[in-house]
Amino acid sequence: MLVSCLVAFLCFYTVHMIGITVGYHRLLAHRSYTCPKFVEYILVMAGYLGFESSPMWWATLHRAHHRYTDTELDPHAPKYGMYEAYIGWFLHKEYADYLKPEKLSRDMINDPLYKFLDAGGNWHRAHLLNSFINFSLRGVMALIWGWEIAAASLAAALVVQQMPLLLNVVCHIPKAGYKNFNTADTSVNVGWVAFLTLGEGWHNNHHAFPGSARHGLTAAEIDPSWLIIRAMKAIGLVGWMNEVTINTQYKGKQDQAVAVKKPVELEIVSDLHAVGNIKDAVGADRALINQPNQPLSVTVLADHTSTRTRAEGHRRARQKVKR
Ligand SMILES: [Zn+2]
Ligand SMILES: [Zn+2]
């Protein structure tokens, strides 16, 4: 019985985590690949049933995080307090003016499902609705498969729910990890977070190239979520996919969404995400297209073309910075 519960826990954990990483994050928040609407809904529902609350709320807040990283406008910057960065932001009641979905998520505001789950922009109501649906589902599961499976599912979903919260904090504590790219923020790659979150912990890579469906860039940076997107592409469930590699030159914030293999039809709609000429592009944050470039002094810290160790990479990186 214990074994079957554990297996069920791991299966549910994986499904809900995929919903967050492949669905909420890389698809909704960043539009780093395209897929049919039914595939989008299935992925998003897998995340929703992992206590992730309103998809539109999630994507909007996450886009704000990329846009205002480490500033006071960042919804969860650890430098302004650990409690606020971990859970405090989640408990606010409504969207502040600067992060309204009408401004940051115009590609989602007319979607009837996302609109419904957003509960009129009232965060508490949206979280409550999410909790109600989540607990009800486990009640139904208990009736069908027994309480053990339902409990394993509930436990997995609740643990999964903590993961993005944990990531938001840990991957923005410079001492907790390492940087491949000299981004002008605190983002770092953290291996154990990547393990728990199916590849999301390669967060410095992600801040360097938010529009990329691929986050793990070196041989050691295993990124199961990207492998899943790639597999979906291989069987035709994903159309276009934005993928950077470790050899992609990081040029600073204005180029964050540009991939190496940029398809001709690709339209860069913002510094946060890249969208092909698909329906979802309609209404996306076009105001950001023409935002003034902010040239940064950019140094690619480690080229990772060889298989040298991370410590060596860091040493070389420091030398480069000193030069
Ligand atoms: Zn971040
Ligand atoms: Zn992101």
C-alpha cells in the first residue's frame, strides 16, 4: 500500500509540475512555443489542479517579475523581505494598476476559461475557487479510487504548489547558485531546484533568454520540461518552438526573446516572450515592442563549450570580470 501511494504521489507530482512548467510558465507566461488550444488547456489544467490558481493571474504576475526583476515593482523580490517574496505577494487582494492583465496579458483576457478562473480579478476569490475545485476533485477521486490515491494526489498537488514559491526566492539569492550569463539581476541557476521543478531551476539561463522553451543549456543542466516540449514537437503537438543554446550570445535585456534560429515569421512582442504569427499574438503586449533599448554592459561569463567543471567555469568567469 505504501508503495502504491508513493508511486501515485510521484505520478501526480510529475503531472502537476509539468502543468506548471510546460503549461503555465513556458507556454502561457512566455509563449515560448505554440500548440493547439486543446493541448494548451490540458497542460494548463494539469497546473491548475496543482493549486496554481488563476492561469491569467499567474502569467501576468510572472511577466511582471521578468519586466521589473529585483525592483520594488517585482511581485516577489527576496531583497524586499523573505515573507513577502515567498507567500506575502500571493495573498494580496487585487492587481495593482501597473500589473493589470489588460496591460501585461492581453493575449489571455478574452479567453473565456481564463477569464472565469480569474474571478473578476479578485485574487482571494480566484484562490478560493481554485482550492474548491482542487479539494472537490480529490473527494471524487476518493470515491472512485479510494482515499489512499486521493490523499497521494492531494499531497502531491500541495507540495507542487510550494515549488514555484520556493524557486522565486531561492533562484534570486545569488549565493544559492551560479550564473552562466551576466544578467543585470540576481537570478542564479540552482541544481536542486531544477531537479525538483523539472528544469525550472536553471533560472539565470531563463532570465537571460525568457523567450526560450529550453532552460537547461549545458550537458549538466538537465531540463526535463524542455525534453517534454521537444517530444511533443516530435509527435506534432507543438508547432513552433523557440530554443536557444549555450552558444547563443547574450546581448542584454533588449534581445532576451531572440532565439538563434529565429523563424522569419517570428514576431517579438515584448522583452518577456516571443510569439509566432499565431492567434495568441493578437493583443499581446505590443506596446513593449518599441520600448527603448537599454544597452547593458554584457559579458558572457562562461561559454560552456567544453566540459570543464562548474568551479572552473566560475574561476574563469571571475577572471573575465576582473579583466
Ligand atoms: Zn526570476
Ligand atoms: Zn519566466
